Amino acid sequence: MIRLLWTLSVRTRAFLRRYMPTNILLDRIRTRRGLKWGVPAMLIAVPYLLIAATLAAAVADGGPGWLNFLVVLFLWNAAKFAFIGPVSLILLARTRLHEARARRAQARYATA
């Protein structure tokens, strides 16, 4: 039974990473070429927060309860985009340090 649940969770995660637009965009930001877009991508969190607030107000005013699911979904996406900025800066700094070390090692090897 646990094996079945584990397999189901792994396949669900793979499906979501492959086909959901926010996950596709975040995966592209985490590439070497996309790291510079991490901080501007934080701005995408603002519309998600506005939509979540609008939907939460609609639910509070007597709207259907299933809108709460969308509120949570939009808040989750806002959080993902809010955190990608600092994460991308850390990844970019780490990548540039690694590239600088590789250049220095290559220069030492070329002169020896």
C-alpha cells in the first residue's frame, strides 16, 4: 500500500513539474541563462496576490466555497515566485564563483 502511494505521489509530482505553467517557468529560471530573471519574476507574485485577495473577498461575501481552493492555489504560486528571487541570486552567485574557479584553473593549466 505504501509503495502504491509513493508511486502515485512521484507520478503526480512529475506531471505537475512537466505540464503546469508556473513550474515550467520556475524551471527555466533555475537554468544558467535564466538566473538573471529571478528577481524580475518576483513581480509575478503581485497579480497572484491580488487575485487571491479578490477571490477571498468573494468567498467572504457569500460566494461558493470551492473558490477557497483557488485562493490557496494562487497564494501558493505567489509564494513560489516571491521566493525565486533570493534563491536565484544565491544560485547565480554560486555559479559565478564556480565559473571563476574554473577559469583560474584553466589559466593555471594553460601557463604550466
